[in-house]
Amino acid sequence: MSPFIDGILALWYLLTAGSVVFLVWDFSTNTPTTKIMKLAWTLVVLYTGPVGFFLYILSCRQPLPTTHSVFISAHWKQAVGSLLHCVAGDATGVIISAAIVSQFGLPNGLDLIIEYLFAFIVGLLVFQALFMIAMYGGNYWLAVRKTFFAETISMNMVMTGMIPTMVILMHALPGANKPEHALFWGVMSVATMVGMITAYPINSWLVAKGLKHGMMSAIPEPESKDRMSMAPGTAQKEPPEAGHHDHHVSALSGFQAALILSGTFAVMLLSLWLTAQYVPISFTLGG
């Protein structure tokens, strides 16, 4: 690597470390978000450095005490919350699998298939279903089934940006495909940020349709006057967390769901085809 790239990476990692430290401190002293959101933000800021931290300041960090629920209520902030859950799981899966498969010298096409599948497993079985299990009465497999559609289309759009970025940069920059080199992690940071950009629109749509939850707060919504005036002894449900919506299928027919699902696969495959016009993608050993 050139001294210029070395310097940029060193500065990036220094800013990333500072961002993560401040984020953890802010979680413990100021912003009352949920454990799920804390984990998602920590991973995303770890992968995207000061860019992710700046997004956190704009969309989630509580500006004044007891204002968090109101602060995160805007639709675009709810969409960011939805995006975080997908990116945290998918990027984690891609980065871990890419670091592992790079040791086997497989064709880059097979690498991409393995990375996609591992990212899907981590994204669906951990960051969607496992963390959403409480919403489905503790039934894990019901949570898997209910979140399958949203996770799949969201992940496809993350991969639409993330995979081409990885392939092109790793082809152009010597050593960028080796996890023992700092450049590998820099490429993963750039790829994650591009994936966030390509996946934001679909997550905004998912939140608008009630198919994914958005940003969440640990401060419960205030009780309405009607609930406060209920007679003593009347059973009441606990107030939901702010931004914590049910994953109801909002007037989507099976045909519409299939059309949207196939559409995201088509967009992702188109991005791979375009990438292959510049960087050869092989699926055979020795190819």
C-alpha cells in the first residue's frame, strides 16, 4: 500500500475507535434506546466509523432528557432503525465469511455465494428472528417465518451495493482481499456504507407498510388520557416501546410479495452482471 492509503486507513481506524467509545459512553449516560438497537448501532459504527456515528447523532442520540421517543419519531429515522438491523446482521455475516473463505483460494463467484448465504443466516436467524422473538410470544420459528420476507428483500438490496463494491475494490487494490491486511477492513467499511445507501429505500417502504419495526426507545409511550382514567383494578397492557411496531402484512397479496421479492433478486443480479463487465466473476476452480 502507498503511504497515502496507509495514512487514510490509520486516520479512519482512529476515528472509528473514538466513535465506538463515545457511542458506548452515550448509551450508558444519555440515550435510552433498547439493547437490540445498542448492539446494532455498535456494529454499524464499528463497520462504518465516523459516517455511522454521524448518522447516529442525527437519527438516534437523545438531544435532551426524556425526549428520545419524540426525537426518533420521524419516518426517516424509523427507516434508519429498520436499516440498522439488516445491515448489522448482513454485514457481520459477509465480513466473517469473507475473512474465512479468503483462506481457501476459491473462485470469487463461489466466495460471493458463501458470503450471501452466511449473511442471510446471520441476518435472519439472529438479527431479525432471535431479537424479535418476544413479539411472537417466544415462538422462535414463528419469528423466523414472520421476518423472512422483510429480511430477504432488505438483504438483497444491501448486497446490491455491498457485493459489487467489494469485488471491484478487491480487484483494483492489491492485498484488499486478505483479512490480515488493514486494507481488507477498509474495503469492508466502504462496502457496508454503499450497502446502506442501496438498502435504505426498501427499508423506508417496509416501515411505511408496517412490515418492519423502526428505531426503538427504551422509554415507553406515555399513557393516553383514556387509559389513565380507567377504573382502578382494570387490566391494562404494558405500553409498547417507542417505534416498536408489529410486523403485520399490510395489504400485501401473495402475488405482490412474490413480485417485490423477485424484483429485489433481479436488481441484485443486475448489479452483479454489471460488475462482471469490469471484473471477471468465476464459479469454477481455475476459472
